[in-house]
Amino acid sequence: MKFPQIGPAFLVTAAFIGPGTVITASLAGANYGFALVWALLFSVIATIILQEMTARLGIVTQQGLGENIRNACKHPLLRAVAIFLVVSAIVIGNGAYQSGNISGASLGLVGIVEQLDWKIASANVVFPLLIGIVAFLLLITGSYKVIEKALIVLVGVMSLSFILTFLLTNPDLSALFSGLFIVQIPTGATLTVIALIGTTVVPYNLFLHAASASKKWNSTNDLPKARKDLYISIPLGGLISIAILSTAATAFFGNQLSIKSAADLAPALQPLFGDMASLFIGIGLFASGISSAVTAPLAAAFALSGILNLSNELHSKSFKSIWFTILVLGVLGASLGYKPMAIIWFAQVANGILLPIVTIFLLWIMNTAALGEYRNTLRQNILAGLVILVTLLLSGRSLFSAFGLL
């Protein structure tokens, strides 16, 4: 089976629809109904703007974003700062969030097993290890095409599961469309808005997309294919997020039910909508967790290989050592049940600094003479500038929150 037009942007969708997105969208729906659906629409638009730039950069330069940042930073001090920020955010951030990806996939497996009335001893250790092995086997192939096709299947399963659950819960479509186009922030919802946008517009995906696009396509004639891939994949991710939020809004908002983690989502649906809804949630959570468990180490390897001037070939020892380190950290974190709050705090700070810096670097690079006729147009610069402004505001809010000032 061939996927001629689909590829790198599907990796981005597989990356941002992880357990973190599942629980964030679920909490948004449970606590505020359909009021925050507009934040997901904004997230999709912002992601398309930034990811189109990275895909174009990767195809035109045949290099990833990490290589382009390194090459653009001629001054030794500026280059050292850029390297420090990227390494800190990627290693610490991905290591911490990889635990969440694997834990989320494990919760999905637990939900599936419970529906089938199977008994698994020491599931909290066995499932994370099993998921780690599956991710390892996909990554160790060193084949971009194998990884790409596996993630396309996972995204397909995830999409089907969450959309079927959405249909089973029979949501209020008029409320959904009102929430989609009417911007409102209910009292106490500011942090949730930031979280919804932050789980979709992430710096890792900028590195992942540029590098994977450069491997998928090697001619500027392929730019239309890359854009078609983008315009299919990212809205699909947004649709999944909206389906999750809508399911939670229908099931929990105003029904005196509450959820505190992804583990609460599937069991709480069962008495309301039956075994199938609960099973679909379990399958979707598993697929979202394992797809992110593959893309997070891959993104880390592409980013660090580029910024540290290492080989970005999937078969190279340095590339394998990076993704293997992230994968092991994730499996250990999920198996031990360790909640690295200090590490997550640092990751929040690092990401808060990194995202606007990376987007500013990206905008700068997209206007250099090296890109020739493929430089940004005025419209693209204005749109990117608006996204950067929002990321600066979000980053400021994230930093203040991390330091306990808000």
C-alpha cells in the first residue's frame, strides 16, 4: 500500500495528539463544556502556519531546523546559547513527557483489557515495557518509510476510535459550532486555554517536520505535495482534539461527574454510553500514547543531531543513541510510577523560553536570501508574526506560572 501524498505532517499529528492532549481536551470539555472549542481551532491554524514554514525550509535547504539554526548562528556565543536551549528543552522535556506518553498508552491497554475481562499481573510494569519494546522495534528499523506507515496506521486507529466515541455520545452540535466560532474565556479558564494551545503548538514538531520533510522530498517541485500532506494531517489532528473535547463536554459537563486524569475517562463513560464508548476510548488512548512514544524520541534525535552537528541518518549510532536514551527514560518513568515534578517544572521553563525563540529563528531563516524565491511572502510574515506574538504571551504566562508568580 502506498502513501504518495501523506507522510511527515502525519508524524506531527501523531506527536501532538498524545495522552497530554487527550486529558487536556477532556478536562476542557468536562469543566467548560463547548466554550473553549475555538482555542483548538486557533491551535490548528497556528500549527499549519508554522509547520508549512518548516516543511518548506526542509525541502528547499534539504536540512532540518536544527542544522539551519546552527548555520544561521555565526557568533559563537549566540550559537552556544541556541545549543543550550535546544538541548535542555529537548532532552529534559522529551524525557519527562515520554513517561506521560508511555503511561497514557498503558492506561489505554488497561482499559482494553478490563473490557475483555482479562487479568494481567503487574500491568503497571508489563505494559510500559511492552510499549517501549514496540516503539524500540519501530525505531530500530532505521527506515523512515516503516515508521511513517506505522504512524499512519496508529493515527487512523486513533481517529476512528475518538470520532466513533464522539458519535456515540450524540453531542449538541449547535453548542459545538457556537464554541468553535465564538471566542470566550469563562472564569478560571485561562490556564486551560493556554494548555489547549500549548499541547498543539510545540517546538519539537518544528524540528520533526523540517527534518522528515527533507527526507521525504528532495525537490522544490514537491512543495505542493508537502502542503497537501499538511492540509490533510493537521486538521485531522484538530478534528480528533475537538471530538475528545466534545465527548467530555457531553458526558461530564453539567452532569455532576468529574475527571482528574486520563484513567478516569473510559470507566466514567461506561455507565452513560455503554461498553463500546469505553472500549473506543481505551483504544484511542493506547494509539495516541504509542504514536507519541515513537515520535517524541524521533523528534529529539532530529533536533539534537541538527543542533549538535551530528549525523541525522536513522541508521547512525549517534542518532540511535539519542532516541534510545529518551525511550529508556520514558519507560523507566512510566514503570516506576515516578512523577518527576522538578523535571517537568524545568521542562515548562525551558519550553517557555524555547518556543518563541525557535519561532523567531524560524521566521528569520524563512526570510534569508538562501531561500531565494521560496522566502516568506508578506502575508506569511504577518501571519507568522501574529503566531509569534501569541507564543510570547503564552510563554510569559507559562514562565510566571512556573515560578509561582501567577
